[in-house]
Amino acid sequence: MSATLLIVHHTPSPHCHEMFEAVLAGATAPDIEGVEVLRRPALTVSPAEMLAADGYLLGTPANLGYISGALKHAFDCAYYQLLDATKGRPFGVYLHGNEGTEGAERALAGITGGLGWQRAADTVVVSGKPTKADLEACWNLGATVAATLMD
Ligand SMILES: Cc1cc2nc3c(=O)[nH]c(=O)nc-3n(C[C@H](O)[C@H](O)[C@H](O)COP(=O)(O)O)c2cc1C
């Protein structure tokens, strides 16, 4: 039986989309076996889909000193369903921001810490147009979190 890795993302711009594509490419690399990767825009993901996943990749721009309202909405709808049922599950985060992502990083640390999730890789933070190195870091993030779900 395969494990499920769920990418919950808010992707409102080409720069964010480049990061999403690189994370997805890493998570679905040929060496990753036995992991089904699902991607859901944060405004459409259901609490049932979040409950059913075995691990998570969370992607968002920094907006107004916080995570996007879209990703917050996903957790607003699912937090108490996830609490206790998902403790210990691995996750990774990628953020895009042009003015400072500290508030978004703090917010996700609080949310995932409250849920008891385990950070499986360092957060990737990008400002402006992603460089080749930034996209490699995104690829590695996707591959690393996916690899934690392999048997
Ligand atoms: C309403 C709004 C608020 C924003 N607030 C922040 C912020 O607090 N910190 C930050 O780093 N970037 C902020 N940004 C920039 C976004 O993070 C950025 O537009 C997004 O990551 C996409 O990047 P791009 O426009 O370079 O493609 C904000 C953008 C908007 C539209």
C-alpha cells in the first residue's frame, strides 16, 4: 500500500508557481517509490483529504505578515479534525515573500507545532525570482519529505 503525500499550496503568481513545480518534481522523482503525491490548492482542500494524507508539503506566499488567507482557511477548516489524529506526521514548508517572511514562518511553526507534526526538512524561503539554487532547494524539499514516507 502506498503512502500519500499532500501538497497544500496557494500559488498566486509565476514565482510561486515555479517553486510549486520544483517541489512537485522532487516529490515525484523516479527514486521515490510507494508514495502517491496529491496536490490541492489551499482554497479547495478538504479536511477529509488532509486527514487521509500521511505527510504534507505546505506552500504559500507571505501576505500581510502572515501566511496567505488561503492556507489559513485550510487549517481553520481542518485543525480540530487533524488534532490528535495526525500527530507525528512529517511536513515541509516553502515560502515566497518579497518583504519578510518571519510572520509566515512563525505562524506555520505554531500551527504545525500545535498539531504535533514533525518537520522533515528545512523551510525553503525565496524572495523575488527564484534562482536555479532556489529551485534546487525546492526540489530537495519535495524529495526529502517524500522520502520520509517510503517504506
Ligand atoms: C496583500 C499583500 C500582502 C503582502 N504581504 C507581504 C508580507 O507581509 N511579506 C512579504 O514578504 N511579502 C508580502 N507580499 C508579497 C507576496 O509575498 C508576493 O507577492 C508573493 O510571494 C508572490 O511573489 P511575486 O509577486 O514576486 O511573484 C504581499 C503581497 C500582497 C499582495
